[in-house]
Amino acid sequence: MSRNSASRKVSTFGNESDRSALLDLKRRVLNDPLKIMSSWNDSVHFCDWAGVTCSPTIRKVMVLNLEARQLTGSIPSSLGNLTHLTEIRLGDNNFLGPIPQELGKLLLLRHLNLSFNDFDGEVASNISHCTELLVLELSLNEFVGQIPHQFFTLSKLERLGFGGNNLVGTIPPWIGNFSSLTRLSFALNNFQGSIPSELGRLSRLKLFSVYGNYLTGTVPPSIYNITSLTYFSLTQNRLLGTLPPDVGFTLPNLQVFAGGVNNFGGPIPTSLANISGLQVLDFAENSLIGTLPHDLGNLKELVRFNFDDNRLGSGNVDDLNVIRSLTNCTSLSVLGLSGNRFGGTLPLSIGNLSNQLTILTLGRNLLSGGIPVGIDNLINLQVLGVEGNNLNGSVPSNIGKLHNLGFLSVHNNKLSGTIPSSIGNLSLLTKLFMEDNRLEGSIPPNLGQCKRLQVLDLSGNNLSGTIPKEVLSLSSLSIYLALNHNTLTGPLPREVGDLVSLTLLDVSQNKLSGGIPSDLGKCISMVHLYLGGNQFEGTIPKSLKALKGLEELNLSSNNLFGPIPQFLGNLFSLKFLDLSYNNFEGKVAKEGIFSNSTMFSILGNNNLCDGLEELHLPSCTSNRTRLSNKLLTPKVLIPLVSTLTFLVIFLSILSLLLLRLLTFNNVVLPRALLMNAQRSQTYDIEISLRS
């Protein structure tokens, strides 16, 4: 190469080490669907490549920003040669493999974001040499091991994120020395031990999350004194203790305060009503007691209020008076109060709650009375749960106006009347639970209009009439259909074969009749099939052999007959089979499910034979012998001999008459033919008697 051409190349590209490191990265990229790397070629200076920013003076790479570019690949160790880098932004891609220790050579680095990738291995300890770091985001990867103890040198950090990995060990107390921290996340890891009290020194902290770990002990009082906190999540650990009574004054800037799925006890502090900007207050699944503060309506910004599954309430009639106060929270989207001890009736003011409400759960309490008709004002409701109370009266017909409803649970109450046909208007409904009430009348056919329904449970009521074929035509039913323990009549419609995605069908304990439809064989996803306690008759359809994933089959207490089909022994997924109290007959196999007597029941079928010894069934051979012996008893033999004697005399007279008639007409029968006829009659009689 000539000196002139060499100088031209240097002037064009310059800083060959930077260019080489970038090309190493390009070679490590295995998938680039957005063609980001297409600009990384010799036609332009590397400082003009996509995602690369250089210093305007010395033309060295300062920023590498490839965030959210759908890239797949790994980081080369040569990236540590980009010694002027101040920012590496590779978040929200599909990079994998370990972080090279060579990144510790980037002494000017201030921002390192590798979050939302698939990096694995231990966190590179040499990053501790990057003492100018302000942002270190490693969240949502597959890192393992502990937080490197060398990281205590990163005292200038403002943001530190370890969330969503597989890290173990304890939270290092020296992080309390990072006085500039504003965001700190340990969420969704496997950290154990207690929350270090030293973290209470982080006076600038705005976000603190330890959600989804195995932390124990109490929350240090010093944490509750970080007045700058706006986001504070303790959810899903093993923490205990009580919430400080003055928490509403020491954490006045909170917007999110979450501590669900722990072991917190004591009352809900009334001071929480003073945090005017609070949007999320969620302490579901704890052991909180007492009443709900009556002035929660002061929380005008409240969006989510969830205290499901605690021990709140006393069973008194005024337990839910707070709902009247919550009507002031015009942005409220989630109200969760299920699984407590609230008494009284559902207040009419429920209908005045925010029309932004999407989730309302009041189930498993001590509530009585009816469902307020004003419920139809909550037009954006997606989830309504009032199950497990003592509610009575009927299901309001205007519930069909809740067009956004996807989940409706009113089961385990004392509701009566009929199922409102207006439920058929709920086109987004996926799960409907109405079991264990006192509902009567027929099943509305227009439930078949709920084309997204995956679960329908109407069991344990007083429903009558036939099963609408429209309901059985809902191919969306994929989880289960339970109509058991009612008084339904008529056949099981052939349309049941449309339920090709259904895994559980229970129509047991009704008064259904007719044959088991062969169309059931089309339900190829079926795992549990319960038809017991009806009046089905006929044989077991051969088509059921197509149900290869069937684990439970109950046909007990019907009027079924015939042999037990051999294919049942070939359904290798079958774990329990109940054929008891029918009229099955013939041989019981010993293969498949019939090889283990604890996995099937054939009680109450008196004409079965063979099978396992522990069943104590007669052999099929002795069954035939017993039948022969029954024929030779005097009670059977005397009438039989009398009948046969009469038959011999009758045939002899008939032969004589026939002979005379033929002789009279000058027709002579061969003697041998007549003799053979008589021998044949005698032989048949002897055989009959011997057998």
C-alpha cells in the first residue's frame, strides 16, 4: 500500500482500535432483523454508524446506544478497548452470555444499561473499576451468584438495578453508603436475610423495591423515614411486623406503597389518608386486622386499593361504610376487599364508585342482602367477585349492561330465581361461576352468545329442563363446563362434540337420559369426564377411545349395559375409572388401568367375571358351568322334558298325517328320508337334554 493511500485510510477511519472493537461486536451479532448493522461498513466513518456517537474532537467512541433494536448476539471482550466510552446502552435486546470482565477497563463509563436481555453467569466483578458509574442497570437477565462485594467502590451511583435475575445471598449493607442513589431495585431474585437498616441513610431514594424475594424479619424503622420515597414495594416476601402509625407523615410523597403477600399484622394506619398523592395501596394477603380508615376518600389520586385476604372487619353492619368515602376517588380502578370478615350488606353507594373501576372483589366475607341494582353503573367493570357470602335475592337482570365484564363470580351464596338471560349480552365474558346457589329454572340458551367463555360452572343449583345445544356449541369452552348436581333432564345433546378444547365436563348427578352420544369422542382435549348419577343407558360408545388424554372417567350409577370395552384398558393416561352400579357383563380385563384395583371401580355390576384376584369375581368358565347346572335342576328340567315330549308326539303325528296324505295322492316318500327325519328329531332332543 502506498503512503498516500495509507494516509487516506487513516484520515477516513482513524482510531483503528475503536473500529476493530465495533466490528468485533458486529461479528458477534447473530440476528439483526431491523438491519441496524447494515450501516457498519467501510463506506462511512465508524463515528457515523447507527448507534455510535464519537467525540467531535478526537473522534473516539463515547456512546454506544443500541437499545431496543431486537439484536441477538454476545458482547466481545474487545469492547473494553473503547476506552473513551461514557455510555453503553444495550437494553431491551436478546444479548446473551456473560459480561466480559474487560468492561472494567472503561474507566470513564458513567452509564451501563444491559437490562432486558439474556445475559447469564455471575455479574462481572471488574465493573467495580468503573468508579465514575452513575447508572448500572442489570435487571431482567439470567445472572446468578451474589452481588460482587467489590461493588462497594461504586459510590457515585444514582441508579442501581438488579431486579429480575437469579441472584442469591443477602442485600449488602454497604449500599447504604451510596448517598446519591435515587433508584434501587432488588426485585424478583432469591435474596434472603433482612433488609439492612443502613439503607435508611439513602436520603435521596425515590424508588425502592425488594418485591419477590425471601426476605425475613421486620422492615427497619429507618426505611420508613426516607421521606423522598415515591415508590416503595415490599411485596411477596416473608416480612412481618406492623405498619408504623405515622407512616402517612414520614412518607408523604408516596405514590405506590405495596406490601402484599407477607406476614404483616396490626391495623391499617389512619395516617395513610394524609398521603394525598397516593395512587397504589396494596397489602393483600397479610394478617391485617381492624377496620378500614373512614377518610380514605381523601386519597383523590387513588387508582388501586387492594386489601384482599386479610382479617379486616368485624362482621358488623357498618364495616363497608368506607365505600361511601371511596366514591370520592374518581380514578379508582381496583377495589379488592375479598377474603376478610366484612359484615352487613353491600351498600347502594357501590353504584356511585368511579366509572373507571375495572376490578371489584368482595368475595369470601360475611355479607348478606342482595346485589345492588346500581351495579350496572360500573360500565368499565371487567372483574366482579362476590362469591362465598350469604347474599340472597336474584342476580340483577341489568348485569347484562356490564359489556366489559370478563369474569363474574357469584358462587357459594343463597341467590335464587333464574339465571338472567341478559348475561348472554356479555360478549367478553371468559369465566362465569354461579355454582352452589339456589338458582332454578332452565339454562338460558343465549349463554351461547358468550363466544369467549372458557369456564361455565352452574353446578349445585336447582336448574331443570334440558341442556341447551347452544351452550354445548361454545367451542371457546376450554377449561371446564360443570352442570352437575342439578335436576337437568333429557339427553346429552350431540353438540357436545363441538367442545374440542374442553378439558373437563361434569354433568353428573342429574336426570339425564338416553345414550351416551358418540360425539363425545370428538372432545379430544378431554381430561376429566363425569357422567355418573344419571339415567344414561346403552353401551359405552367406541368413539371414546379417541380421548387419548383422558385421566378420569366416571360413568357410575347409570343404566349402562354390555361388555366393558377393551379400549378402556388401552387409554394409558387414564388414572381413575368408575363404572360402578350399572349392568355391565362379561369379562373384566387385566391390562392397562384394570391391572391396578385401586384405579377403578366396578361395584354393583353382578354379571362380570375374571379380572384381578382381589376383585373376587367368578371366572368366566364357571359362569357358563353354573348356567348349565341351572338348566339341570328339577325346577328347570321337569318343564323342559314335558315340553320336549309334547314336541316329539306332535312331530310323530305330523309325520303320519303327511305319509297318509302322500299315499292317498299316489306319492311314495323314500323310506330312508322318513327315517332320517325321525333320527334328526330324536338326536336334537338328546343334545338339548345333555347340554
